[in-house]
Amino acid sequence: MATMIKTSIQLQDLRRSIYIKAKTDKSHRFWGLYVHICKKETLEEAYALVRANNGSSGVDGVTFAEIEKEGLSEFLDKLRVELQEGIYYPQRNRIKEIPKANGKMRRLGIPTIRDRVVQGALKLILEPVFEADFQDGSYGYRPKRTAHQAVERVAQAIVTCKTRVIDLDLKTYFDTVKHSILLNKVAQRIRDDKVMRLLKLILKASGSQGVPQGGVISPLLSNIYLTEVDCLLEKAKAVTREGQYSHIEYSRFADDQVILVDGHPRWDWLWMGVIKRLREVLSGLQLEINEEKTKFLDLTNGDCFSFLGFEFRRTKSIRGKWRANYQPLTSARNKVIDKVRSVFEHYRSQPLERVAYLINPILRGWVQYFRVGNSGKTFGYVKDWFTKKIRRHIMHSKKRSGFGWKRWSNKELYGRYNIYSDFHLVSRKAIPA
């Protein structure tokens, strides 16, 4: 989740006090946390978090509806007793594969609802500890941080002449996280044996290595694992800083990361040094760089790169100043078009009101994500294509050919059938810092 979980006042106070202690004492190792994980209040908040995501069932087939029919309070009480008595054991994850943009499959490990609740409780207590250690350039699945902020950080770096780019890709990152290394990193801050045992059980349920994409606690664990990389880059920023200006910047969202270095020749050593140290740190984490997908680019040569669904370039403004140009990738544009086209094809004989009801959430989600930067041209393309599909659908229902341009205005169609039409950009000033 991108925003801070709305918890009870008591749990909020606990999380806040843990965070303050972790922030003020970087060497403190926390103990006595397990009792808070087992509290019914924590489990209730964890269940609410899991329920809000409305995911599917795990290998046991148990659904939210079944849990609530049998009695949520009884379900949480039983789980609390199992945790307190040390007899809780997670079940194996249900494996589901979903297609990726490159044609390959992404492997998800989906825990049972029961196990997701336990992971959620563990996350609620551990998150404030490690939030105090996470760095400014990390944005993935952290409280009050968004993908738009990560994108804007990259855009600002380009504006300030950081034109040499490392577009980093890690080979099957989530599947190759080493449990021993991860547990050692957690143990640097946690000296509660019961917490560590619970975490080991959760990790073993996903296999001998890796963290499951689909687990509630996986984003937090993946951030803990990669914080060492962030610290390397923060140190490089600090030692090369000149007043308010830094000669290197980075932005990371989970395992998706870009690093930008000042393009001036006098910073060649920094460019080479960062590449060398980055490889060393990743080797120590036993992570492998995907050499085929990782790119070393120079934006002054017209190179471009992608990050979080956007394509970035360096272009000149009308006034002759260099700026960052970023807009949706062609693959992202085609993906939403394919989704909308599929709805039209499956509901060819249905009234347009029914089709609009299904399509509106697809378009709204896509537009709200991409409505930053220089997405106007892409939005225009998608809306023009969509408008033609709407018109053809109506004309088909009337057994007529053409698009009916003279019969209805676009404004009339969008209003009459309550079709999503807010294809407007937001100012960069509207993106939270």
C-alpha cells in the first residue's frame, strides 16, 4: 500500500514510539515485540488490511465470506492462541502465474488468508523499525510514498544535468533473495527470538530462498534486503555534494531502480566508481544483474530509458532549456487499449451503459496513474481510439455503418452514457514531495 495504514489510536501510538526509538538510536535492537504481534487489536488491524485488498484464497480455499460467516472474532481468537502458544505454522503458498509484458510469466506465491493476517500483524510491528532505516530514494510500498514521487525524482535529476543513467535490472530478484542474508539484516535491529522464529517460518513456506510476490510482508522484506544498495548511493551523494547540489541521484521502487550521474567529464570517476561498487554490493547480497536488460545510457546522445511504466528522454523546451520528457511507454498504452478492446468484443451485443460500467474503472485507474509529465499526446491517442469504439458500438446496435459523427457530439455521448472522460494532466506541483 502506498499510504499509511489507518490503525487504532493505541496501535498508532505504539508504532510511532517504535519509529522514534529506531530513528534516534540507529544501533538499538528491539525486543519484546512478539507480544504486540499476538494482540487481538493488532490481528484485527491486520485482517482489515488484508480484507481491503480483497485477494483470493490460498491453498486451503477458505474465503473472507466463509471466515466472516463462521465468526471473525473466533477466527482471530484461535489465531492469537496459536501464536501465543507457539503452535502456529503457515501453510504453503498457492502458486499462480500471470503474464508479463515481455511474454514471460510472473510467479506469484499467494498465502492463505490466515497466513496473510499473521504476515500483516508482523508487518505492522516491524515496519516502523525499518522505516527509520530506509533511505530517501526508496519509494516502493512505503507509507506516504508513491510511484509518482519516484518518477518526479528522476525527472528532477535529468533537469539538473544528471544525464548518465544506469537502468538497473536484477535477475529474478524476488525469487533469489537469500534467507540467511535477509534474516541477518533483520537481526541487526531485532533481538526477539519469537519474532525471528515466526519470520523464518513465513520464509520457509515460500521455499528455500526468495520472498513470494503476493505475500503481505514481502515488500517490506525486499526493501530491507536492498537498503544496503540505497546506503551506497546515499554515501556517494554525500561525498560528492557541493552545497545544495549533488552529482548523483537514484530512485528505487521495489526492485525497479535507476541511477543518474552528472554528465560532465570531470565526474567520469564517479560514474565508473558507482558501477564498480554497485556490482560489489550486489555480489555480496548474492544478487545477479540481468546484463541483457541493464542499460548504461547517455541522455545527451538521445538515449532513453523506462521507469515505472514511463519512457524518459532529455529534450529542449520552447525556451531552449533542457528538461525531462516522460510519457507512458507504448507497451503501457497498448495494454490499456487491449483491455478496453476485450470488453467491447465480449459485450458487443450489450447496451453501451453496461460496457461503460465495465470500462470506466479500467480507464480511470490507467489515466490517474499516467496523468503526470508529458502524457497528453498519449492520452489524446487513447481517447480518440476509445471515442471511435464507442461510436462503432452504438452504430452496430442500430445496425448502421460508420461512426455517427453527425448524429451526436462527443460531449453528448460521454454525458448521456456516463463514460469516463477526464483525460487531463496534473501539474508537477500537485505531486507531493
